[in-house]
Amino acid sequence: MSALLRIERVSKNFGGLVASRNVSLALEPGDRVALIGPNGAGKTTLVNMIAGLLPLSAGRVMFAGQDIARVSAVARVRMGLVRTFQISRLFPDLTPREHLGLAVLQRQRRTGHLFRRFEAMAEVHREIDGLLAELGIEALGGRAAGALAYGEQRLVEIAIALALQPRVLLLDEPAAGVPQGETRRIVGALDRLPADLAVLIIEHDMDLVFRFARHIIVLAEGEVIFEGAPAVAANDPHVRQAYLGSYVHGRGRA
């Protein structure tokens, strides 16, 4: 199976600061890959380059066999390359149903109809119902986003990303800011993602990472220092020294 997303020797410099150096990775349909590393390792910088929010200093980003270096971030979303963000970006006065309706109509390029005819669009409502059910948040659909718990907001954001019908989903710390006792809902939602969806996740919660990921890439100082199976990563001395020391000594979070 050929890679759906391929990153080839990607680098990013901010003046004299090297944020990413010769990073390569590939995702095939159905992959579950975690990108981990200490703060400042270049994880979000790399995802921003993949998503088209930052230009490359060197290298190539290939999507479905196409070099997308000159493709805008919006056009990448329409191609099926979708990301979430570390900090919640919901409109506090809109409900999850309204957020999802906007996402569905944006995908269909019918956003001009959102507030004029939204309630009459039965097919849109059916899709919204399916998305809420898929994430297990049906009961939240009519509540204002600002009134939701933070973990619930993160679930809504994942539902919005799915409404855009991604082929590759980039998740930037979906459990960030979520109380430890509520992360099981995030894990459950990730377990229910479509089987053919390729997912690259940035996350600091190592329990979540080791449950979700089938493949781990570790960054340190902008470079890949490890790539392989989670069980191998947990026992790799370089990974343990750079990042996983607290986890492998039983604390569960790094």
C-alpha cells in the first residue's frame, strides 16, 4: 500500500534557530502514529508545515502522490488533510450542532445557507446526528459550547474535524487541559475513529499514546531520534533519556 501522506527530509529554520531538521515520515490509510518528544522538540512546527500553516525551509510534503508545497491550508483541508489544535477554538455561544452544521456546509461549500436554511436541511441534520453518535456526545448537541466541560469541548472539536471528511487527521494534543479522570472519553472517541482514517497524534499523556498508537516517532531538538513500535520505544535507552524517563518509572505521564 502506498503512503497517503509522505514527509521527505523536511526542515524549518526561524532565522538561526532550527526547529525541524530533515524529518521524514509516512502515513498509510488506517495508520495510528504518535509524534512525541519534550517541549520545544518541534512537534507542532512539523504539524503546522504539514497542514500548510508554515512554509518549509527545505524538503517536501506529499499528499496522495501530489507535492502540496504550494497548496494553501484551506485547499489541503478540502483534499482531506485536516488538523485540530492544542487550544480549544470553539465559539462559546454556538452549540455543537451549530458547529457541526457549519463544518458540513463548509465542506459542501454552502456556508451562505447556514443561518438562513439550516433547520430545513434534513440531510445535514442526519449527518450531524451521526457525528454526535460516533463521538458519544449526543446529549451535548443543544448546549452552548462555552458551557461544556473542557474534555467535552475537545470531543466536539474532533467531531468537527470528522465532519470535514478527512483522509488524514492531525490531532494536536487532544487530551491537553483535560482532567486525568476524563481522558477515558477522549480515548474512547479515538478508538471509534474510522478504520481507514490515517491519524497522526501529538500527545503528552503516555497512557493515551501507548493505548492508541501502533507506531511512535520521537523528536528531540527538531530531529527524529526514534521510530518504531510502542513496546520498543518504551525500552529504547535514547528515548528514555530524552523523554520517557518519568513514564517508564511508573508515573504514567511524561
